[in-house]
Amino acid sequence: MAFVELEVKEHIGVLTINRPEALNALNDEVIRQLDQVLDSLDLSVLRCLIVTGAGQKAFVAGADIAQMSGLTKAEGEAFGKLGNDVFRKLETLPIPTIAAVNGFALGGGCELSMACDIRLASDAAVFGQPEVGLGITPGFGGTQRMARLIGMGKAKELIYTARNIKAPEALSIGLVQAVYPAEELMAEAEKMANRIAGNAPIAVRACKKAINDGLQVDMDAALVVEEKLFGSCFETKDQTNAMTAFVEKRKHDPFVNC
Ligand code: DAK
């Protein structure tokens, strides 16, 4: 049974969590399959990855509560590490990632979306970290990524109260970058992915790394991170192609990712 599906459309990958009968809840098998699919991505071809959920109702309705309900402390910690390692792999994937949030994104689902670079939501999307109402903390990076994305005060409010929010509020607090009618969400996500894929891949990847790595260190060190990644773009075919074309007042050739 494929709980995680991958469709490749030229330079764009669409990864779908496919367990709609349980609103795409993440059990350990789903997480392991997610890990395998991430490892299988052909990064010489792909320039952007869209992550979404199967069905009309949910992106991912969280970690699997039935499976978690009987865990011991040690098993709980191991489950948290399994999810954290895979979500970190997604977060640090060299290519940009877009979460197309098509419905409930609760608990581990909200955390999955936050491990992506950009979140686009349907007008039916619902976000939240309901864990404290279930006697646990967010366990797949929610306490850390939400505070970094929307600020400490708002993250604490949402996590302590376990309050769910709808797409317009998620937009207003910066948790998502745009909201679309449900039937337009995937087309809009693909439009953005194709726009990203039309830019020089080495430069786009370097921007992702500069932003991610730079935010972990102080400004002086962050600017050194940027300088090095900036330098790494020079002498690539894509840089010479684009800059030569600009100087010669013509359109550059398609980018070739080297
Ligand atoms: N887990 C397992 N099954 C789920 C599920 C979930 N999170 N969410 C939904 N389902 C299943 C339902 O049990 C139901 O199954 P059947 O009864 O049909 O067999 C089916 O999906 C349809 O759900 P409903 O019948 O409930 O559908 P409704 O439209 O009535 O309600 C809902 C939709 C999203 C409001 C509701 O399903 C719901 O409240 N679901 C739970 C949402 C939730 O609380 N999610 C957060 C889970 S906690 C950690 C690691 C990880 C985590 C924490 C710590 N460490 C190890 C430290 C993460 C925690 C979480 O994600």
C-alpha cells in the first residue's frame, strides 16, 4: 500500500500523503514511506517539490492518535525522533518545497506544512496544534518551527490553547503565504513551483540554504554564509548564460542546473 505517492511533472514533484480513510494521519509506516520517497527524489531533475494530502478533507489530520495512545515514554521519544528526523530531511531538502494545504493540518499535519518552505492554503484549510488537549506536546518540531515562523507570543497562544484556526487567520498571522479557493489550490501551487523552476536552480538552492543556515547564527556569521553561497554561483553555466545574455541585451538560454 503506497501511503506516500510521488508524481513528477518535468521539474516539479508532487508528493501526496495518501491515507484518506484516516484523514492522512501519520502512523510510523506513513513516516517511513515519506522518508523513502524523500531519499528517492532525483535532485538532478527536480527543482521544486509540492507536498499535499489525498482527498478533499485533509492535508494531514495529525500523528495517528490510535497508534500513539499506547506508547511508553521510550516509544514516544522514539516516535518523536522518527518524525523529527524525516521532517528535518524535508526541511533541509536542497530544492524549495511548497505545502499545498487542502484541508485539516492539525498536530503533525501543521508541523509537516511548517517543515516546507512555503505554505499555500485552500479556503477550507484548518491549522492547529491540538496536542495539549491530548496530554502531550507537539512532537514533530511544532514548538520550534511555529515560534520561528509566526513569533513566540502567537505560537505560545496557539499551542497552549490548542485553538484551531481557519485559513484567513492563518494568512493574517503569516503562517501561510496565500489562500485560494479549494479547486484552484493545486493549479496555483504548480504555477508557483513552475515559476521557481524557471529560475537558475543552483542560485535558488543557494538562496534556500542561505536563509535556512543564516537564521541559525548571528548576523556577522550569517553574512559570511551568504557570501560563500553567492560566490558558489559564479562560473556556473547558468550564471554566465544569464549575465552574458543581459549584457548582450537578449533572452538567456534555458537554465541547465550546472
Ligand atoms: N489519528 C488517527 N485517526 C484519525 C486522526 C488522527 N490524528 N484524525 C482522523 N482520524 C480518523 C478518524 O478516527 C476517523 O476514522 P474512522 O472512525 O472512520 O475509522 C476518520 O479519520 C475520519 O475522521 P472523523 O470521523 O473524526 O472526521 P470528522 O470530519 O468528524 O472530524 C477532525 C475531522 C480532523 C476534526 C477529527 O478527525 C479530529 O479531530 N482528528 C484528530 C485531530 C488531532 O487532534 N490531530 C492531532 C493529533 S496529535 C510526538 C510525536 C508526534 C506528535 C506529538 C508528540 N512525540 C513522540 C513527542 C504529534 C501529535 C499529533 O499530531
